Amino acid sequence: MSVPGRAAAHVLVVEDDPHLAAGVMENLRAEGYQVRAAGDGEQALAWLATNTCALIVLDVMLPGADGLTVCRTLREQGNSTPVLFLTARGDPADRVRGLEAGGDDYLAKPFHLQEFLLRVRAILRRWEWYRSATSATAVLRFGSNEVDFRAFRARAWNGEVQELTEKEAMILKVLAEHAGEIVSREDLLERVWGYDVFPSTRTVDNFILRLRKRFERDPASPRHFLTVWGVGYRFLSEGEP
Amino acid sequence: MKATRVVQLTALALVAVSGVQVGWWLLDQHAYTVEKVRVARAAYAQQTAAAQALLDSGSSAQQVRELLPGIIVVGGRAALAPELTQALTTEEQRRDNQYAWEGSFFLLALALCVAVITRALRAEARVHEEQDSFLALVSHQFKTPLASLQLSLETLALRTPPPQLARTLIERMLADVARMELMVTQILESARLERGRVDFRAEPLQLSGAVARVLGQLEERARAQGVSIASDIAPELRVMSDPLALDVVVRNVLENALSAVQGSGGGTIALAAQAANGEVELTVRDSGVGFPPGNSARLFEKFTRLHGSSGGYYGTGLGLFIVRRLMQLAHGRVSAHSDGVGRGATLTLAWPLAAQSALAQGPAVAQEPGP
């Protein structure tokens, strides 16, 4: 069971419990990933300052700087490496906190091995897609907006420079790939989040609202991000006449 | 629980309202007295005026005095007798004084009630909070070994690991189970100690014997982890303690030292004891991960784990809490010192020295006073 079709992805495991760290690492290795361990947040940040990896498996309760802080620090530094949180606290409020800190997914301890591996694979697959899709066309122009997918930065029609979150960039990418076609909310959820991280498709609506606010001259009557009632969204790069 | 709280809050509200009422009553009484004195003065003023009118109409001073006994006549002018003026002022002061004393007594009593009820409410809230955080912490502490156990089992189920790895997994699982068992034991021990339900019988005990017993249990683990333990305790040193408590204390302290040393990848633990000032002092010095010097007091609190960073530390956060409680019961003391993270730590334990002749007199029994 190796990762199909590409060189082994590097995964950084940040976990202070040696047994759990060893178990997670053995399994990731068995799946064909290259694995690297860090015992606490400082070690992880120090390693990431000079190295890159495809995914960070991050324990929330760490000695010193906790996982949420580590993730927030990374995002502030402009590091968009996907993060899968592992935590002993699994209630919804903690999930939301993890995702707000910039995490991609959230798994409560004790977790099922297969589910963990599935989630790792799903996150890597989404990013693989995003990277390959953006390597062909790194810049998207629509209206007077210009989006740089790789820098997660955009210049809006009014000249304002916008920093995009990874999810916003991914949604934009999915919509742009299917410009002119209808994309359902479920498709967007599946492509961008992949899992039941968010409970409802309402989340997608909120992200569309944010994109409209960023890129539409009049967010109340959008010309690029159109709602198709009852189905989903349609993106028009030329703008609706 | 909820009903008690309602009763307590109602009582608090009633007492507070009573306080306000007493305050109001005081003001009212004061106003009433002032008013009464004013009315009396007005009445006397009328009498004085009437007396003056009589005098003016030709009545003699003698007649006026007989008609109006409170009036004196000085040089053809009617005036109120000075003792009456004095009596009015005195009466006003006396009443105000009385209200001030009575009022402050009531207010003081009510304030006391408020204080007592508030204290009770606060204490209850604190107990609740502690219970909640205790449960949260306990369940959180269990999740890590549980997650590790599940992971190992699922790894065995999912793959067919080579014998070497299978061996490792099984050992890891056994260690996880041992870890959870230790946690259960310590949680029960600490719960018992907290409620104060302990039968603590102090008797003279040979310290070196207890240390040797515990070392015997930990020897193999220490060797496997590259930790060398040196013990230098004179066999004649005897301490006053409960035999079970002494074993638990020594075991917890040594487990703690072992974990700290293991966390820094092997090292040494040195035990030494001496008698001084009616005490036997045992020092346990390790070359382990240490802790920030300012944190030595926190070390003995529940669920404090100061051993940072990666390593093999599996503490439950209860071991040293139990040690401190048991040392209190033994009328001894315990303290910790470290020069900083990564620079080792020293734990100092002191028990009352058992008299050399104690054995001849038979074991002394000291009963811990009940809760």
C-alpha cells in the first residue's frame, strides 16, 4: 500500500507521547511516506524554518507551545503546509478552534488507524490536486481581479491586495476549473474539505460570500460568483453581461 | 444540589434586604426623634409666647410661673427653664445614641451572615469547579495511553508485522496497560488521601529496607533504560511512618526520578540519607530533565507535569501529589530543587527520626486525627 504515482511525501509528526508518536510513524512509513518526528512545538517550528514537508500531524496538547499556537504561528509566517490535528479533546468547540487556527482536519484520540490513514491520504490528495492544477495556470484573471494561486495573494478590481486563505484559494480554483459550469455545494465540500470536517454545506455559502466581498464590485448583485438556486454555484470569468 | 443553592441564594437575598431595612429604620428613627424634639420646642415656644403675653397684660411673675410651670421670668421677660432645654437636648442625643448602637449591632450581625453565606457559596463553587476540572483532566490523561493501545492493536490487525515489530508492539501495549493501571491506582490513592480517610499508623521503620524493596522492583526497568541507581543509606536509620505509606512514597519518588532520567536518555540516580535535628533526611538526586527553578512548589500539585519536551515521561501527574500528602500525614516534609531544565533535580524527604529505643518499647502508634 504505497502512495500511488509519485515520490514519497514527507510527513512531520509532532507528538509528545513516545508510544503514540512511534505508532503513528510506523504506520505512515508502512504506507510509504517519509516520516520525521518532533517532540514539541518549538522543535517542530525550528525544523520547519529550514525544511518543508507535505503534511504536519500535530498534537494539540504539547509541552511548551501547544499545537494551536504552532499552527497559528506557521500560518502567520505564510507557511501553508496542511495540518492534521490530533487531540484528546474532541468536542465541537475544540474542532472549530483547531480549524480556525488554520488546521485542515481534526481527529480525536483515541482514533481509528484506518480513518487516520484515510484522512492523511485525503489531505495529501487535495493538495496534490491544488499544486498540479495551479502549476499549469498559477494566475487567474477575471473582471479586473488577478489571483496568484501559489502566493495565496490577489489584487482586486479596486487595486486592493488581498491575502487569501488556503480554502478560499481552493474554492476559487475549483470554480475556475469549471468556469461556466454549475458546481454543486457537495462537490465543493468534497474537493476542498474532502471530509465531514464541517457539518453543513452552509460553510460553502459563507466562503462564497467572502469571495464576493473580495472580488465583486457589488457583492449584492454578483457578476462572477453566481448562485444557482437549489444546486450550487457558477463562476463566470468574463462576468455576466 | 440545585435546591440547596436556591435556598442559600434566597437566604442571602433576605439578609441583604434585612440590612437595607435596618438602615432605613435607623434613618427613620433619627428623623422621627428630630421631628419630636422640634415639635416639643415649638410647643415650649408657644408657652413662652403665652407667658410673655400674660406678663405684658399685667399678670405677676408668680401667677405666670404657677400657670406655666416650665417658664421662668427674668427681668420681666418670659423664658423656658434651662433644665427643660437641657432635657430636650439630652433626650435627642440619648435616642440617637441608642439607635446608633442597636443599628450597628444589627448591621454587624447581618454583615456576618452575608459573609458566612457568601463564603459557603464560594467554597461550593470551587469544589464544583475542581471536580469538573479533575474529571476533564483524568479523562484526558486516559485518552493518550488508550489511543496508543488502540493504535498498536489496529496496527496488528491491519498488517502482518515482522516478528520483531510485533514484539515491539506487544511490549508497547503492555506498557500502556501498566500505565493505565498505575493511573487508576494513583487516582484511587489520591482520592482516598483527599477525603482524609486513611488509617495512618506510624511506627519505627528501617529506611534502607523500604528503599531496597522498591529498588528491587525497579531494578530491571532502570537497567533496560540505561539508568544507574546508587543508594547509600545506613541500615540503622529508622523513621516514623506508616509502612505502606513509606513504600508508596519511596516508590513514587523513584518512579518520578526514573522517568526524569529516562526523558534525558539515561543517567544516574543517587540516594543518600542522614539523621539531623530529630529527622531523617533522604535526598534523591537525579541527572534527568529537571524543571524551571521557580516551579518547585507546583510540582506537588495535582496533574502538574513539568517534564517538558520529548522523552519517555509517562507521569500521571499524581505521584508527587500523593507523596506530599503522605509526608504531611507522617509529620514529615518534602521539597524539590532543580537548577533548570536539563540540569537534573533533587528531591528532599524528611521523616521524624524514630527513637533508637523505640523498638524496645514496642511500636509507637500515632493516629492521624480524623478529618
